[in-house]
Amino acid sequence: MAGRTHLKIAVTLENFTERGDRETGPCDFPIFVEMFVKMEGMADNVRLFQAGPDPFGRTWDVEFRWSQNGISIRHADTVDVKYVLRTAGEEPQEKVIALQHADLLALSAKSGHALTDAWCMKLAANYMKYMVKSGDNLEKTLVTVTPAELELAAGVRKAA
């Protein structure tokens, strides 16, 4: 997958005189530089990926923020996965994908896949990609995934 990856790197600068001549040695403190770098041929990553194009032709950078049990924050029997979406010319948007526990258990039994945090993150990332491409639920901050949508995200069911 071609995408952009956010990197924070430390670099050491060498001292130069005003004429451009190098002085005796490098400076002894690191300088941190943050940048987005275009990465080619990267494997699917559920923590940082691109989704789209959306119905308006935009591609979104999607960054994972957290995954937690919904009962602890809003008294719901869900696994909530939060992402921040960014695209040119738009303010960042926060999205929480709510995966219902009963639906996850049913899908786990149907697919034979163990119910793990990593699998929940993958399901949420797959649903996020679908959501951006289709435009479905894109206006919502909190999106509760239906059993049919969860099967689509798991690849158990094909889109109609």
C-alpha cells in the first residue's frame, strides 16, 4: 500500500561558519524533525493507513488513537476503536468505531477466528476503509457497526 508515514527523527547538525566553512566538529545535541514521508509498498497497517477515495475524490490519512472496552467510557458492551482522519483542506475528524461484543462473539464462532485486540483493530480499520470509500456514516463521530457490516469487515460476506 502506498501511503504517507509520520516520522520523528533525530538529526545532528554540523557547525558552519557564516562563509559556509565547516567548524571543528558536529554540535553535541540532537535536533528533532517531524515530517510526513511517502512510503511505497508498505504492508497493511491498522495504526496508520490511507482510506479512499471518498465520494468527493479525497484520500484520507487515518491514524489509530486507542482501543478500549466501551463499558468503561459509555456503559456499552462494545470494543471501541478511535481514529483521527486527515485530508487536505479539512479539519481533522475523530471517529470511534464501536464493535458490539455479542456480534464479535458470533463472528468469531462463525469464522473460527479468535477474538483478540489485534483482530478488533483490524476489523475496525477495514470498516473505516469501507466507510470512507462509500461515504456511509462518514458524518458521524460514533459509528456502531452492524452484524452485516462486521462480516464485510472480516471478509466473511461480500458487498452487495
